Amino acid sequence: MATFTDVYADKAGVLDDTSKARSNIYESRLRLLHKALVTAPDGGAADPGKIVSIGVGSGIFETLLDQRYGIRVAQSVEPSAALGARARAKGLDVVEATAQGFDYGAAPYDTIVYNGSSFGFIPDDEIVETFSRNKAALARGGRIVLTDVPAESALGIALRFIQEGSVPGRVAEEALAGTAFFNVSEHSYKPYWHEIGWYVDVLRKAGFTQFGFWQTIPENPPYHNERIEDPTPGYKSGNYVAIVAS
Ligand SMILES: C[S@@+](CC[C@H](N)C(=O)[O-])C[C@H]1O[C@@H](n2cnc3c(N)ncnc32)[C@H](O)[C@@H]1O
């Protein structure tokens, strides 16, 4: 396995706990992910087909995709043993590996998905090669789906300031109270933050040429959990964004 530090080792329950405490945000995120999985970069309908989910975490979204939409993820990949065990307990087929180290020998896949910013844990100097291997593992017309809290979003900016330690704890708690990161001390943030345009450049370098974007939860952070939202096209006003590329 590539060098990997499991930041979830002693807090494997945080994702499941947060999904219950911020159920509207998670429902909006599920709708965003579903839209990205069934939509081509040009906005037309697409069949997600054979899916691999990388950085599956505890398998929250993959379980709901099956229950709600009948979309079954063929293969899940998760480097954290603690999170992978939770996903396995929900019935998912989980390989313990990083995105960089996973053996794509069962390719071709129709969709490779990184949900919840799992690609934001891949070092910058390894990401083009990782996405290039993903491109090679996709069937003709296959798609990669990345869902993210963009660095440039209100939530992204707040998380980055807090992560840098430049915000007093009380201010951080107030700023994040309405978000999925309300449990400030329990969460682990991705170490690598970039604007959406940076990822488009990286994906181009990896061989992807067609791009589509969906976004959800445009409100300011205190109001993220107030209601369930359906995704809209674009990426410039969502606190959660999906990139679909082929
Ligand atoms: C914020 S969690 C998202 C989990 C899940 N996809 C979700 O949306 O609930 C990020 C996930 O990426 C995983 N991860 C960390 N480094 C990774 C890597 N190099 N390759 C693949 N996944 C990684 C973490 O273990 C964690 O499960």
C-alpha cells in the first residue's frame, strides 16, 4: 500500500454519526452524487454501469445509492481498516488500498467515483499519475466522478482557515455549527485543497477531455442543514460540487 496515515483510526464513527446529525446535508449530497452518476459531461443521460468507489469511508452513500436508486457499487476501495470494516458490515465488497495502490486488474470500469473529497487525501505529486491510471481503467466513454467541498466555497474557506489554526476554537465552532463539520474536534480534514479549475487541469493532464459540473447547498454555512436541495448545473456557488469527466 502507498504511504498512508489513517486519520480515522480512532474516530471511525464520525462519518456515520455526522450523517445522522446533519441528515438534510447528507440527503442533498446523495442527490448530488446520484445526479453525477447518471449524467454525462454534456448533460445527457448516462448509465453508471460497473462502478468502483474509491475512499468509500463507512459506505454511507454506496448503501443509500442501492436502497434508493438501485445503483450497486461493484467494488469499494478504502485504505482505513476501521472505516473499511464499517463499510463491509453494511454489505459492501471492500478492498483495503489507497487510490494509488489499488490493483485495477478487474478493469474496465464504467464509473470511478471519489465521493466526499477522498481524492483530496492524495498528495499533489501523485494525483496526475493516479487519475491517469483511473483513465486507463475506464471503458470507452467511461467517467470519473469527483465530489468535493471546493477550496473556493464558503465552507472550504472556513475549513482551511480553521485547519491552519488561525481561528480561535469558539469562532470555529460558531462558523461551523450549521454544517456537516459542526463536530470540530472529531473531524479530519483533507490535507490537499484546490479550486475546481485546478482539478480540471489535473484531469486534462490525465487524459480526460469532457467535463460537466453539478453543485448543491449554495447557502452560507449556518444554513446548510435547513432543507434538502436538488443539484443545479455549475460549480461556482455550491458548497458541494461534483465534477463528471470522460
Ligand atoms: C472525507 S472521507 C469520505 C468518505 C466517504 N466517501 C463519504 O463521502 O462519506 C475521505 C475518505 O478518503 C479515504 N482516503 C484517505 N486517503 C486515501 C487515498 N490515498 N486513497 C483513497 N482513499 C483515501 C479516507 O480513509 C476516507 O475514507
